[in-house]
Amino acid sequence: MRIVVFAVLALIPPTLIGSLLWQGRKAPPTEKVVAARPSGQEADAALRALFDAQFPGAKVKDKVALYDEKGLFDYIDGAAPIFIERHFRKLGAAELSTPEGSDLVCDVYDMATLENAQSIFDKEKSPSAKPAEGFPDAISGPMSFVFHHSRYYTKLTAFDAKAEAVLPAVARTLKEKMK
Amino acid sequence: MSDGDKHGAADLVPESRLRESSKKNAPDPDPERRAVLRVGLCAALACGSVGLGLALRTREGHGKSKDLPKLKDHRVAKVAGAVEMAIARGPDAAANVRRALEAMGGMGRFVKRGERVVIKPNIGWNRLPEQAANTNPDVVAEVVKLVAAAGASKIWVTDVSVNTAEQCFARSGIEKAAKAAGATVVRPDATAFREVDVSGKLLRTGDVLFPFVEADKIINVPVVKQHGLSGATGALKNWYGVLGGQRVKLHQNIHLSIVDLAAMIKPTLTVMDATRILLANGPTGGSLADVKQMDTIAVSTDEVALDAFGAGLLGLSPNDLGFIVEGMKAGLGTMNWRSLKTEELGG
């Protein structure tokens, strides 16, 4: 009798696990704003805080979205693995707009270390991109401005000439806030 | 009844049962062995139940997929002697589409009067046409116009965007261009999906956008791009954009999942956009420094051949791209596009 009770009790955890697995199959897509892992709370707060800056000539339009490793595929699709290979920690992404209504996208990747940030910068650097004047470790291509500083790798993308014009100033403001 | 009577009753118990009873009450000669056996039995039961649960889950998945609809085969019969691939080059993207289609026998060869047609461009990214991450809107609009001229009763243009759909559909210029040309644009909201049987090697079932279930004909309109994980993206990879759900699962074995989806769809025609191609930092792009103007449109019913042609534009060998090799093995087409009857039209 005791064995039977024991066996029934033993069946409960695997049944629960099986049920969760089955429900997981039907689960809706991951929330784009990912809950902070306790160990990364400070890092998440620091990442969010970068977007609190007063950007010259541009303002954050909506909320800042944070993406972890899994969520990264929902934002950059097949480009995600090259970040994950380099120990990507989290991405903060937001759209900014100028007073004239021109938009730009600001993606700040927290790569955990300066070396990882340098590595992804080198990997993604377009052969035809030009070094940004007066801004070390930065390149500017038409409609984009990319740089790395501290543990962060940042990509700014503009959608018209007016937005493109404010990219260096936005980059400079972000860099000042990066520790 | 006295105590003596009780004992008397005990005396009537057969000897064999008394021996059994005494065995039960006797101290266990090997308690450790019994405990190990008990734990072992429970572990075996637990493992068995997990195994049974997983087996039932898999069987349920298989059984369920049998009850789900499969997408129709949307291909048209081959015409003896007809051009199998047409490549048009020139500065006017819309004119390239028209010329290539004409060389293939005209849109009327593929779409009949009254049919419902879904057109699938790449609208995955919050990017401008100049940034070459999405299909060129002029190309999409021209395909819509040709399908409408062939007499289609309904034309949908749709895609599952990677970035926010509202931004992608607007920024790409495709929503505006497709609507102006007469199409119904379907954004991928939660009500737009239907579960279907994929029956692939990796994917059993999937939620696809409803026009792919309802349409009589499907036209694939991908853009040629470098892709960080698969090496390149074009016709076959474009089918990622019919599925809802988390993308991370698809990327765990990207080449096989591309082939699974391509084997499920069986489109009528593919119009490949190489007006501008993204040479690096795909699939997202962003910098115009990564974009090359090619002013090319290629049309065929063979998606593998088109992807092999697109690989060449990116400076890659089709043999190095797993999904092209696997696609050919799966019988989806040939990577030797020059073996097809091809017509090349200059600018």
C-alpha cells in the first residue's frame, strides 16, 4: 500500500512537468520587456538609465524595450547568434524622434565586457564604413552611427537626413553616460 | 466471548498463514536491500511516467497534425519549352518585373481570373527601402498590378514582421504601395493565424497567416540579403515570415527549418528582388554602406535556383549555403540555375 502511495506521489512532479511542457508549446511569444534576473538588476537599471539622458535634438518616443538572449531573435532574427557567441547580456532599444518628426532607432547592446563590445564592433564593421571624426572607436555610414565604449556596443540608425544629422550628438550623449 | 475463545480462534488459523504472518512480523534480514529496491521501483515508475508522458505528447502532436489542414500545392503545370527563369536588369524596378514576367509567359500563365492570390514580400524590418532589408515597394506594387490585371478576385499582401509590424509595414513603404496598387494588406495580429500541418523533419505544426490557407495562388517576393546565421536569405528563407510564435525555436537548426517550411508552401511563382542587396550585417542592416545597387529582378518557379542565383550576387557559393544544399536534396529545385532554360534581359 505504501509503495502505491509513494508511486502516486512520485508521478505528480513528472506529470506537472509534462503538463507545463505541453502548455509551453502553446505559449504566446515572449514578452519583449524581459524581467531582470536578480544578478543583472543593476546592469539592467544602468542600461535603461542610458535612455534617460537629455539628447540634443531628439527625444525617446516610447518605452525602452529590453531583450535577453531568447528575445534577441525576435528583434534581430538571424543576427542574434553572433552577439550571443560574444556573451551578449542584454539589449536596450528605443525609437527617438526629432522636434521635426524625423525618427531614429537607438540600439544599445550590453556585451558584459569591453572586450566583447570591441569584438562585436570589429565583427560588424563594414569595410566601406568611415571612422567617425573626433570619436574614437566609432564609424559612421550613411544613415548610421556605430560605436563601442565600456561594455556597450551601440548602433544608431536614422530614417532621413534630419535624423542622420543628430546621430553624432546622440552618440556623444550616450557615451558620456556609459561607465 | 472470553479471552480463551479468542486464542482458540487463533488456533484455527491454518499453519501456512501463520508462517506468512510470522514472516511479516519478523525483523527484516536485509532492510537496506529492501529500501534500495523500493527507491528503485519508484524511480523506475517515475521514469516510466515521464517517458509515457513524452511519448503521449509526441503521439498527440502527430495525431493532431493529421487533423489539421495542410496547405495546398499552389504550383502550376510546367509548359514544354517555356522559359524557366527570367532575369531582367535595368534602372526601373517595376519595368524589370514586367519584362521578366513577360519572358516567363505573362502573369496569366500563373494566375487565372477569379482566383485569390497572396503575395509575400519581406516586410520584416523597421527600415527604409534604401536600407535594403525589406523587399522594394515598387516591386511589390508591380506584382500586385500584374496579378490584378490577370483577373484575381482578391489580392492579399502580408508578412510576419520581426520588428513591430506597424513600423515595418509603414517604414518599408510596402503597405502604402500595395494598397495603392489594389491589394488588401494583412498585418500579423493575433487573429490572423491558422494552425496547419507542416509535417516537416523539424516542424510538425505551425500557425500561419490565414491568406496562405485560403489563397488559390501564392507568389513569393523576397529580397536578396546577407544573413548572419544562414549566410544568405532569399526565396526559401522568406517563408519564415508566414509563421507566428517565437523565432528562436526556428533558428536552432536553421537550414532544416527553412527547408521544412519551403516544402510546406509550394508557391506558384517567385519574383526575387535584387534591386538593392544587403552585403553585410544582414538581416537587419541599417547602414547604406552595406547596400549595393544591383537593379536586378529574377523570376522563376524554382526557389532553389533563385537562391543559388542570389548567392552569386552576394559573392557566395550555393554549395556553402546549407539550406540550398538541403533544399536541392529535398527535391525543391536545382542549385545549378544555369541548367534551367533562362532568359536574361539587359537594361
